[in-house]
Amino acid sequence: MSEEKFVETTTMNSPKQNEESKSEKESTSTKNSKSKTQSRGQTRAKIIKEKEKKEISLFKENIYIVFVECETPGNIGFLARTMANFGLKNLILINPPKLTNEAYYQATHGKYIVENAKIYPTLDDFYQSQRIDFKVASTGMAGGSYNLSRIPIRPEELGKSLNVSNNIALLFGREGDGLSNKEIGDCDICVSIPTDPTYPIMNISHAAAIIFYELFKNNHDYCVEGVSPSSDLEKKYLVKDMEELIDSLDIPDHKKKNGLKTFNNIVSRAFITGREIHTLKGILRRLKNKIGEQ
């Protein structure tokens, strides 16, 4: 009987085929890496967006604007209008005058805030009714311990330090006398706006607008398309394009080095958006191509 022999053969690839195979693997690996990076980036962006939405909701729900013994209904309307400008809705009125049409008229688009305002006879009644975690008194007279139970901070400091996860009461006093020392003493901190000493007392709606703005800007982003700040990677690529353009110029090396350093300093210092980066990158590449044609 004859035996059939089976010989295992191994296919030998040419160097060129090996290179192509290696290139395909690297390409696939790069694509997978980019896909994973994009997926992580999208997940991170979604988490950040959800966090921002939650903080905005807490800002609107947890801050109570308390007007103590207002003297005129018009000022209630002005305050409500200012609250509407900055997304605040919880207005508390302590022993107010009768809410005449003037209050609703001056509120304009903030009329709903006046309509939903809660009225209490005293501050103590309000404190007992609502669970307030943090109380902030406002005053126009930053006179130190002589006439204040709390040394005041500026609105900017208040905006940076306030935790909107807590229920916060922000108190505004009477048009003529402001808050009493006892009312200020019952608060956790006091906020005051620096003004010219010859006329330190501000209209309540003006003072409220400054304080509300400082609170608002730390909890909200501008909803304008195309103004999202550029990433560090985008800045690096922009600087790299400038470096390639400078290298193509017929100038001494030390001038190239100084020019690139200056450009890098400007980009690092500037608030530059992603859209602006891509616009500049396009211009730099066109310039480089134009120079290369000459």
C-alpha cells in the first residue's frame, strides 16, 4: 500500500504585503482608539450638561428673595422684574403694603412672580414655614462691628461661595432704614455693594440686579452658538500650524523662535473659541501653501 503524505505549507508574505497588513492593523487600531476617545468625550459632555441643568434648576428653586416691610408696591414690581431677568422666582414679602396695580405694572414680564409671591407677617413666621439653610442679609452701610453684627462681603465673593444645593434666603430691607441690626445678626453672612461714600444707598432694584448677576454668572453659561472655549489640544494644533508657517519663512532662526513663542503666549492668554481656532488654522494653512508655491 502506498502512503499519502500531507505536507503542511505556510504561506510566505512578501515584505510589501507585511507592510500593508501592518498598516491596516495600525489604521484599525487608530480608528478604534479615536472611536473610544470620542465615546468617552461624548459621555463626559453629557454628564457635564446634566450637572449644569441640575445646578440651574437648584438655582431657581432654592433661592428665596425676601423683601422686608416694603414701603411702596412699585418697588415690589421692580424687584420682581429684576428677579425675572436672572431666572429667580421665589419672592417672599414680609408685612408688605397692599399689592396695587402698580406692583404688577412695574413688574412687566415678571408679573407672575408678584402673583405667586408668598406673604408672611414677620421674618420669624417665614423662617418657621420654610426650611432655610443659609441666610444672607444685604446692607448699604458697611460700617464694621460698630453698627453691624456681620462684617459684609462683596457680591462677587457671595456668588463664588454660595452653595445652591441649600435653601437660601437673601434679605432686602426697608427702603428708608434697611434691615435692623437684629435682622442682620440672625443671618449667616452680610453682603454689601461698594459705592461712593457721598451717596452709598442704592435703589433696591439696582442693588438686587448687581447681587443677582453675581449669583447668576456662577451658575449659568451663555447660550450662544459658537462661543464654547477651545480645548488645550486645539490650541496646540494651532500653534503647530503657526510653527510650520514660520519655518517656511526665510528669516533667522532666533526670530523664528521668538515669533513662535510670542504667538504661543498670545494663544495661551486669550479666551479663544473652538470656531475661532479652526478659522485661524485654515488661514495659516492657506498662507503656508501660498508661500510654498512661490
